[in-house]
Amino acid sequence: MKEKNKMHCPVCSNTYKLSDKVILDINNTVFHIECFNHQFSPKQLGIFIEVIAGNEIFHEFLPVS
């Protein structure tokens, strides 16, 4: 069962760690770099926490401080 308010890779289904290297595609889907299949153009490349912090649609997944 998937955890609430945790993002998972749509390819491998693993929960993202804050330091994972990810790609955000033009459909606003986040993938692990190693899982990205190049079906759509990449929009942003970076560390998971930076990618979600920089995109308001993902703010519900930011850790609470």
C-alpha cells in the first residue's frame, strides 16, 4: 500500500527520497533519472526536493518543518 502524501515513481513504484536524481517531463510527471523513457521531453532535471519545491503543484509533498 502506498503511503499518503508520498510521491512514487510511475515506472518502478518506489517512493522518492529527497536526494534522488529526477526528471520532470512536460506533462509534470516526475521520474527517477534511471526510469525515464524519453517518451516526452524533459522539462527539469535535478534533485527531488529541488524539483518539487520549485513547482507549486507539488508543494503538498514537501516535508513539513
